[in-house]
Amino acid sequence: MRELAKQSEVTPQAKDQAAFIVLALEMISEGIDASVAAWEKRDYWVKADRFRMEWMWSGQVAAKLKTAILADDWATIATTLPTIALKFNKVEIAQNHRLGEPWRGAYRSLKGRE
């Protein structure tokens, strides 16, 4: 998200970065039930429900962002990104990380899933 925020215009890289965010949020949303399964087996229902409520937004925002990306609606994308950034504001990534550019090809992948 920080790399996308640095973009001053809509480039193929910006589209890949935005699509990568959608794919990541979809993965988070799909993994919620698997994440709380162990708590539910131990009857920690409140903890499981709290986790579900804490991450429920991920699927909703992913769907909104996906629609905006596929419609090339960068105004909606620009207004949605700060909402996502607030959820991950405590995550710190070193400047000299070795993650590379995992978003490459994400836009093509997202379009292929239509």
C-alpha cells in the first residue's frame, strides 16, 4: 500500500499493486473461518466471534476495491486505500526488505478471475 501511495499516475505497476491488495484481502477473508476453528473446538466462542468481527471488513473492502479496479475507477480506489491503511498502520516493513515485488502480474490474475 505504501508503494501504491507513492504512485503519481495510473501505471501498469499501480494496477498490479492495487490488484495485489485485493487478492491479499480476499485471502484474509477466506481464511477467517479456518483461523477460528481451533478456538471454536475449545468453546471459545466469544474469542472466535471477536476475531470474525475484527476481520469481516476484509471481504467487503476487497469486493469494493475489485469492482473499482476492474471499472478503472481510481477515485474510489484512492478513497478506499486510507481505510485499509488504518487497519494495518502498526505493520512495519524495513526499507531494505527482501520481499521484492510480489504484486507483479496481480492485475492480470485479478482480471482472469472475473
